[in-house]
Amino acid sequence: MLNEFLLLATAHLFAVASPGADFAVVIKNTLRSGKAIGLATAVGIGLGILVHMAYTLFGVAIILAKSETLFSIIKYAGAAYLLWFAYRSFQSRKNKDNIIKEQSHSELSPFQAIKQGFIVNVLNPKVTLFFVALFTNIVSPSTPLWIQVAYGLWLSIYTMLWFALVAWGFSRKVVLVWYQEHGHYIDWAMGIVLLIVSIRLVI
């Protein structure tokens, strides 16, 4: 079981660290609305992991992976949501006001940020396939259910901590000062990333 956990943790570590929709949304929300909103987004993404974990434990992930209709619904819903995020990113313009003051009046509430992170993660079919591959190839059927639940809790907590670290890094004052002048370019870049990710989900 220790070997199982180490393999799961290592594979998940590389998967979470690779740039994707979750990464882009955390950075975008942190730069536009501040550290608290970035941290809330990280919490939402971590909660999304619990959803993937739950249906994986009950075998629903296998059904989703094998049912073209169900998987397509998730895939297109996720792509549409990311496209909406990309559209909002492309609307960004140069901010001439003080970034710190603006962030004290965030356009997002913590609950909205949690919801965004949660939806982006849950509607990402790549995460579904990741969990299917992870658990069918690493976790033994004989592993007790409570151990598998513990695996899922760890993956969720680690995901939250990783993206909380990302939010903290991008909320530093030097980054915010730079973002004051060039943030709209970052938003456009994030929009391009989200656009590419949504297109890749579809094809």
C-alpha cells in the first residue's frame, strides 16, 4: 500500500504541476482579484478532486470513459465553460487605477471563486481519464475502501495546497505592481491558454 500511495502521489504531483485549465484560472483570479480569491479558487479545485475521487471509487468513471454520449456531454460542457472564461479574459483592458485598492473590492466573492474552481475541475474530462488510468493501473482491487478514500483525501488536500502556493506566489507585491501596468497582456495570454485547452478538449 505504501508503494501504491507513492506511485499515486508522484503521478498526481506531475499532473497538478503541469499548466492547464486549473492553473490558468487560479492565476487569472489571483492577479485580477487578489490572494484571498486565488486561495478560494484553489479550495474549489481541491473539492472538485473529491468528486472525481467519489465516482472513481464507485466505478462510475469507467462508465463515463466507455459511454461516448456521457463523456461527450462532460467534454463539451467543460469546453464551453472554458471558452466563457477565455472570452472574459479577452475583454481585459489596461487598468489605470491602483491595483491594491481595486483588489479590496473584488469582482468575485470567495464563494464565486470556489464555485469557479470547482466547476472548471469537475467539467475537465482529462481529469476523469487521469483518475481512471491512475486507479485501474496502480490501485489494487484488494486495497481496502477506507485506504482508497484516504488516497482521495490526500490528492484533494495536495491539490489545494499546490494551487494555494501558486496563488500566494502570484499575489506578491512585486507581481501586482508589474500586473498594474501589463496585466491586460497576461489576461489575454490566459485567454489564449484557456481557448487552446477548450479546443483540445473538443478534438
